[in-house]
Amino acid sequence: MAKYKYAVGVWAYGSVSDRFCEQGYQQSRTFREKLKAASESKGIKGVEIHFNGDFDESSVDETKQMIDEFGLEIAAINCEIFGNRKFRKGALSANDLVIREDAMEIIRGAARAARQLGVEVVNIWPGADGHDYPFQVNFIDLWNHLISSVKSVVEEFPNQKFAIEYKGREPRGRSAISTVGTSLMMLQEIGADNFGVTIDFGHALQVKENPAESAVLLNRYGKLFHVHMNDNTRDWDDDFMVGSYHVWETLEFFYYLKKIGYQGWISLDITPAREDQIGVVEHSIEVMEQMGRFVDEMDDAFMEKLLAEQDALAVQKHLFQGIFAATVRG
């Protein structure tokens, strides 16, 4: 039976501001209050936090004490290299070497903190790196800077796992690392065993991928380091609760996580703007647990036969009967 450890990004308990409501749709919480909310969310065992946002190197010990106090683990440390205006024209890909070094030093600091805290994965989401308009950037320079920046840090910490997280767009109009293919290209060029990918279910949807297939591709090369779960409308990174739009794709994703033997954390990357935040986290965990149970109870041999035959109609009938069995019997 597949059994996962579930975590949540502490931003799920934040104020959730946007350009239309800068004060946020929710009440603000301190970092400590966010940890407390996570500890009160049923099914949550760990949290994701941001280095250079939630904490820094001067507060590592204090952060560990708080997380231990609430009985939590750290699933991953994220790098805050996107929310400062100095990164408005790029962070790891910026033309200004000083800015690139600032971004690299944030990742180095996250790696040093991860080593001190015993955290397996440092997650790098290069949200500031990309472009908005045609003829805005020199693509040759952008890619040279981006690859060399990441390669330098990854090679500096050979015993620390780093995971790049791809996304189609936002905050830039077009993100540099936008697809599973772009990610694998970057990994191949850097060629480091400790460098992999975080697959964000919603980011894969946004770029019109099938998340299950993307996970299989990453696993094929031993590069599926971490998982973020959420849902969206496919045209924006809405970070909605799990299974709220793409039930079948979510179920298929869990089917293949079991099939490839994924053993890492599954973290919620969600931003409940108008709903009860703890309630949304708990519901998302329950949805994932139910998906996992359904997958465990599948007749594997029968499913393999249907997949080999590519019999979509038979698969749909089989899944509908399994999910809506009580209704069908009634």
C-alpha cells in the first residue's frame, strides 16, 4: 500500500493578497501562527518554508525550535528569489552579476540551513527568470547566466539535493524554466546527481502537460525529487484545493506515483483566498488519501490489460463503476 507523508507550504495560511486586494483576502498570520495552523491541520506531518522569507541564517536555531515545538518536520526549504524588486529583471539569469550573486547566495544559504536542519531537498523556483515581451531579453545571455548560476551552486553542495520547479508563466509573462522538457534539458546540461525536479501538479496542467506522464518522464531519469499538489483551471496557477477541477488527472497521477514507487514528500502548494484555510488543507489531504486508497484497491492486472489494449471506454466504465459504485447499485 502506498503511504505518503503530507506537508503544506506555510503560505497556505497567509493573507493571500493580489493586485486587486493588496491587503489580502485573509487575516495575516505570523510565521509562528502559520506553523501552529499547520500543526492543527489533520493529516499534515511537515511544512515547506522559504529561506530569505520565513527565516534566514540568523534564525535557523529559532526556526528549528518552533517547528519541533509544533511536532512538524521540514519537507523542503524553498528559496525566496522572486519577491524582491531587485529581481524584477531576473535573478539567476540577470545581466547584472551582483544580482545573480545575490540570488545564488540565497540558494547557498538555504543549502547551509538544510544541512543544519537535516532537510533533504532545497527547492528552486526561478519565478523572476523569464521575459514578458518579444525583444525584451537576449535569450543567449539569459540561458548562459541561468545555467551557470544554478550549476555553480549545485556543484558547490554535492551532498545536498536541489530541485528545480518549472512553471509556464507568472510572475513573468513567460517563465524560462517552463516545462518538463526544458527542465530535463537543464538537468542534462548541468549533469549533477544531486540536481532534480519538483513537479507541481498545477504547473504541469498550466503548460498543457499530463502530470502523470511528466512524473513518469522524470522518474525515468531518476530526477523526480519532490511533488507539489493543487489544482487549477489550466489557464492560470490558481493553487486551488486538490481534485477541485481535474479529478481524473489527479487519480491518474496517484496511480503512477504508486506504479513508479515514489517515496518522497507530497506537499500542498495551495493559496485558499476566500475559504477556511485549515479546512481546505484538511480536505485536500483527505482527497489525496482517498485517491491513494482507490488506487491501492484497483485490480492491477485488469488495469494493465485495459491500458495495454488502450481501451478508453472500458477504462472509463471501470473507473466510474468503482467511484460511483454505491450510486450504481442504488
